[in-house]
Amino acid sequence: MKVDSTDLEEDVCTLIERVSPVSNSPATGEENAKDVEELFVPPLKFSMVDNGIFRSGFPDSANFSFLQSLGLRSIIYLCPEPYPELNEEFVKVNGIRLFQFGIDGAKEPFVKIPEEIILEALKVLIDVRNHPLLIHCKRGKHRTGCLVGCLRKLQRWCLSSIFDEYQRFAAAKARVSDQRFIELFDISSFRHIPLPSSC
């Protein structure tokens, strides 16, 4: 059977009309702004660390839709300053547990990373009941990098790989003191704690 091209064009046009949403008015600036608000924007230096574990710099309201898409159960916040009101509201509304481990963001040569705080944060981090989980400080470089570096030691990564990862996030601001802390960090207290399978 021979198909007339004009019949085919009419069928295609009819199909397009059925599929296309009917709009009575052209798109306004307000609708375009709404589309922009619905974009998923990850926080600064966002990355996946392991199954159910993420890291980033400090998230702001532009990142909330993205964070919602992760289905977070917990956030590990590594700064001593109070959590901002807007972020606190986001955490409450979404049923996310906030674990705050205040580590000062001092600069070298005055950096003193408290080992006992890192130990407590690691216990929260490896507990799968807290996953999916986001770790963050201000810029996602030093404090977050130290905690992730200590997790990598638990995962039996070699030091060169741990330092490569740390330096990838810290870039030109990599600290020798952070790397020394990771290298000397004692994981023996975790021998009796089973790591989740992903770790």
C-alpha cells in the first residue's frame, strides 16, 4: 500500500498536538524563574566518598533541592559556629539528623586537629544507620579532608592514595599538618567495630 506524504504529515501533526501540553499563554519571566529554582545545584566541592557518604563545602539555600534528591538521613558539620537558621530549618523539615563536631578552622602553623573529635565523628560516619550522610565544613577542604582521610585509613587505603584525594580537594591550600595528622591517626580503637560492607 502506497502512503501519501501529505497523509503522513497530517498524522504526525495530529500526534504532536496530542502529546504537546496545551498552553493558553506564552511563557513569562516568572515561569522561567520557577524553572531555574528547580535546578539541582550541588554545593561547592560536592563529591561522593562511598556508598551513602558524600562530602562538600557549606551548602546554602540554592543547594537544598539537590540535597533533598540524595535522601539524606544525617549531616556531619565540622565547624564550631552555630548552624545557620535557614539550614537548621531545612534539616528539621527533611527529618535529617545534624551531628556537629566543632573543629576550629585555624591556619598553619597553628592547626591543632583534635583527635578525640575526629574519633567521635568517625563513629557516626561508619554507622550505616546514619546513611545517606553528608560531611561538610566551610570550604570542604581541610576539616572534611581530614575526616575523609581517616576514613580511608580505616578502609586500608595506601597513604599516597589518601594524600592524592586530600590534595585534589585542598589544591594549592593543602596543609602538611593535615596530612601528618592523617598519617599518624591511630585506627586501632576501631578494630572491634565492624565496618559496613561498602567501606
